[in-house]
Amino acid sequence: MSVYREYTKRVYEINLLESEDDVIESLSRERNLGLNLSELKKIKKYYEKEGRNPTDIELEAFAQSWSEHCCYKTSKPVLEKSIFKTKAPQNICVISEDAGVVDFDENHAYVVALESHNHPSALDPYGGAATGIGGILRDVVCMGAQPVALVDPLFFGPLGFDYAKLPDGVKHPQYLFKGVVSGISAYGNRVGIPTVAGMVEFDESYVGNCLVNVGCVGIVRKDDIIHSRAGYAGDVYILAGGKTGRDGIHGVTFASAELNKESEEKDIPAVQLGYAIMKEPLIHACLEANREKLLTGLKDFGGGGLSCVSAEMAHSGGKGATIYLDKIPLKEEGLFPWEIWVSESQERMMMTVRPEDVDRVLEIFDFWDVPAMVVGRIDDTNRIKALYHGVKVVDLDLDFLLKGVVYARPQKTIERDYSDLDFTMPDLKEYCMKIAGSARVGCKAPVIRRYDHEVRGDTVIKPLQGVINKQTHGDAAVIKPLKNSFQGLALTTDVNPHFCRLDPYWGAASAVEEVVRNLISVNSIPHSLADCLNFGNPEKADRLGDFTRCCEGLYYVASSFNLPFVSGNVSFYNESAAGSVAPTPTLLGVGLADDVRKCVSSDLKKKNNLLYLMGETKKEMGASEYYRLMGRGGGLVPKVDVDSMKHKMTMLLGLMDEGVVKSAHDLSTGGLFVALAEMCFGGDVGARVDLGILGGLRTDFKLFSESNGRWLIEVEYKDKNRVEKSGAKFLGEVVSDKKISLIDGGNKTSIDLDDLRTVWLNAVDGE
């Protein structure tokens, strides 16, 4: 007996009610639904109550809405006990829908979102990364905001990875790296939004599954904020933007499973195709229609396509809706109705509009040369329905469809080895050169310069800072989003996956603390966080255990600093035959700069200025770049001292507001030495440093410890007393001689700045 029965032209009834368990399980596999047997049985009971079988389109709707990517069925119980508990201060206005909307000033809010596009980028690095940018732009636009900045935290296997060791079906990290960077630059540059911040990490755990996280920040007048929900019964749905095709079909179910050697052939249709030239006029048209108060709801076509956007908008508004499938404009003839329903084709927005405003909305989109048409209607039924040539082919209760399922899966915490055996200190100059030349530390200019980070003319503090042609890394970028105000937004992205693999709790805690340090470094006050939590298969207890510990670490530090998580994303199943990625809870931090003219960069400014260290250096060498290059495991991951950090923040911000601090850089990967070297690179000057003030630690630990809560700052001699009252420790001075001289009792090391810069500049091949 066939499980399929013809329902109407090109639509089939699925004989779920009369089928045995093995048959419906086989059906789920064949159609790539990603639904397990218990979920299929729950759906079967629903249809028993309905007194009918599902159509193929309806079953596809459940596959989208009940995917891990859409309903967070594994992560939700963990998040509710941790990240979701972070509370925003009373004076901060937070709306959290497709993106977080946060108070900026009396009349404006900023909008922030951070997402993953990992699986698509692993198969098609150029297209996957480009459509990741397209999707995150839509998330910000659908809150009524003009995007002002993009960020891109990226994670790859070592670029020099041995081809012979590549697992079957896995692309080389070098190929993925080049394709992803090209995709981001091509899309972001064409749409005219600057990519101002990000990070590039390398680790063998990303060989089988690279991670491509993308974020966006926008600005909106508070009276222009719009919600991602349907307005009123009788309103119509208008679809605007690109046509619907077979690209992106089963994108969310594809993202909710591990990659394997068959993925290249089997799952490539799940990768969406971007069209950046359509995106810019689409943004303009959406924002213009919204400013004229013509829209009652606005949402982007993201994961799950038409199925999710139409159902979620209606349900969020406490309404129901009917969609006319034959009204959807198609890229090609012959699409089955279920394909139209779940396609994730790009550059599409859905809006609800009062009937009397439809003509004006269509006129606006026509002016911008963006296709737009009425494709549905809102009602009071609390059901999502779809008609195909006049025949009802979808009729589902929205509460049941969107409630989904929730799992309390088994989890366990893996014991790590933190033992730290003694060893003889190696040649310090050799390791200074090695660390500066490692891909994790080395200059990211080959990536950064592929992006236009100055388009729109609002980038005040840029990702590369210092003397022209000698620029160095900064800690955060600063955007001035309003023409008539000097208030700014500082942006940074941070996580150290090496810390998180060795100690998920303190590694995640350190990620939040590094966000805070980076935002303070440019003289901004940390204000909000967005997270993108990238982990392996949550059906494996150790992976879920790491996820839980990371969430607990994030919550502890964020709540201690009163930093709310205003937007977030969970990306599971980042795993292949090569194993799971390192736990990677990527963060986007936003800070408020009262006056961008008082912001501070990282490059040293003038010879004879003094160098001070704020914070305590400890023997916390676990997962440090120093230990990694030595091939050493174990050791303690840096911990976070919240109370001490708050005191130092207050001191440092006070010094910056007074104009005392001429440059500042936080200490992170590579420790004190890397921070010092990068500051020297940017100023094209040298430095003489005496490490004796740091106490009895061995010299290599003083130089390469990655303890949290530390900044290196530059001040003028006249401000010496003022700085020392803050508790900062005098280290040395800026010198015109282009050398870095390190003294620690009898240990003396001198490194030529140009030699050091050469290895730093050549660490990452961006060509």
C-alpha cells in the first residue's frame, strides 16, 4: 500500500493514520524531514483528532517548525535556566524578536542580531557566507532599522592542513577560508553596509565543519519600530523581493543534522542563492513604507521559508492566515507546492498591510524596482491555511504547529586534565617570534581589507588603527550612527574556543569578560550582548554537557555586569566524521560611547610616553597560545574576578574621560607580549619594558599569560601620579628606536620591530 495518495494537482495526501512506524520513519528519511519516530507519532495523534491525513505540504511544515534550528527543542530548557535569566537594567528598552531592539538615546534605538550560516558555508563557502550576510541584514530591517554595520566572526581549520588527512567529502580550510571571505566582501560591499569588526580563529576542530557567524547592527527612530507579527484581521500579506526557487529547500533540517561525506551531493540544494543587488533597494523600499506607517507587521523570509514566516507572523499577532500559493512568483516552472512552501530563496520580505494602504505600498516598491504582490490575508482563526488553485492544501492549528517539542536530553560533564608540569623556559626571543607569526595572532589585514569598513562614512574607530601603512589590530570598532549627535556605538566580537574546549565554564565566562575589556578599551560603556552558540551534536551527552556549562559561564559574568542578552542563536550539529567543533559561544558586544571624539585607539602615539599595566598577571597558562605552540596540554584557564574588574573599569573609564589615556589595548591571546607588539606596530615605535614589577612569576609566564582583566595603556609623563593612584603598574616607556626591549632581572631580550612585523604580517594568507 502506497503511503501517497493524490490529493489535488501536484499535492499528495500522506497516509499517516494507516501506516506502521517503520513506514513513517522511512518516509521521514526519504523526504529529509528530520522528524524522529516520537515526533511523527505526536503528529499522527494530532491528525487522528483532526479526522484526516496530512498533505505533503503540511508534513513539510512540521519538519520546518519542529527542526532544532527553528524551535530550539534541545537548547530551550538549558537557556531558560541560564542566558534567558539575564535581566536588562530598568532604563534599557529591550524588544527581542528577529533581532534585539535596545535603547540608544531619547529618540532612537539600536537593533542587533547575530546568526550562524555554518552548514551552507561548509558546502558552498562563497554562497553560504554571502547569504548569511543577506539574512542578518533582513533580521535588522524587519524591526524597522537601517543597518549601519556588519561583523563576521569566522572559524576555520589550519590553513596549512595536510591534504592527505582531509576526511572524505570535506573541503580544505584554505579553500573554505578564501571562499567565505570573498562571499562576505562581495555581498556586504555591494549592499553598501560596512563590515567593521569580527575575528578569525583557526583550530583543527573546524576542519570538518567551519563556522561562519555574521552579525548586524542598525539604528531606528523609536516611533518607527515595527514588530515581526501580523497586524489585524482583514490585513493582507504582501511578499516583496526575490522570486521563489528550489534553492534553500530543507535549509533548516539540513542545519539540524551532522555533515557527512554524502552532504556535498545530497544537501547542496539546501544552500540558498544570494542576490545582493536586489537587497539594497529592498531595504530602502521596506524602510520607506514603514516610515509612512503603511505596514502593520514586517518579517524576513528566514529558516523554513514561507511556511515559517506566514505561520509565525500570524501566531505572534494572535491571528490566523491564508496564503495563496499560486500567487507566489517563481524562478522556474514546475515547482511542487511543498517546494514553494519551504523554499528559503533569498531577498524576500513579508509584510502585513491594511487593505486601504495596499496600492501605496505597491507603488513604493515599484518605484524602487522591487517586485511586490498580495499573497495572503489575515483572519481570526488561529490556523494557517494555504490554497493552491482554489483548493485548500494546508489547514493547521498554529498553537500545535509552533509549540513544537522540547527535550531534556541526557548530558554529562567531561573531566579535563588541568595538571601543569614544570618545564625549562625556552628561548624567549624565539617564542616571541613564533607567537607573533601564528595564524591566531598574526595580522588579519588580508581579510579586513577585503571589506569596505568605511562605506556610509560613519566609522570613527576602524578595525585597523595607527600610522598609515603601519596599522595594527584594535579592540573594538566605533560607529557614529546619527548625523547630529556625537554619541557612538562600539562593536566587538569575542570568544576563545581553545579556552572553552579545555574548560567550557570559564572559557565562556572569559568570552563575556573579553567583550567588556574590548568595549572599555575604546572608552565605551558595555551595554548589551548577542550570542551565537556553536556546538556539536546535542544528542551526544558530552556535547550537551559542554553546551550547558558554557551557558552557565555566560550567564554568571553577563548577569554580574548587568549585561542583557538581547538577541541570540543556537547552532547545533556542527560536527562531521572529523568530530565536533570546539565549544564556540561567539559573542557580539555593543557599547555606548558618550562622545566619539573621546574614543581611544590601540596604537602608541609618542616617544617618551609611559606604559602602564592595569590588572593582575597570573600563571593561568591553560589553552594559551604559548602552550599550544609548545605542544603542551593542561594548565588552568583564566578565571574572571568580577569585583576586581568592575573597579578597574571605573578607574580606566575615568582616566579616558579626562584625556589621560593616549592609547589602550586589552591583553588576550598571546598575553602582554602580543598587546605590546601590536601597540608598537600601530605607532611604528619601539618600547622598553621592565617586567620586574609583576613579581615572582617566571619571565615567560609574565609575557605570555592570558589572564583576564588586564589592559596596557599609554600616558604622558605629566599624568604619572594620576595614573598610579588608579592602581596601574609602571612597565616602561615608548622609545623612538624600533625595538622591543624586555628586561626581567637578569633576563634581557631585544627584538627588532621590523623583523617582528614581518612575521606578523605574513601569518595569514589572505590572497
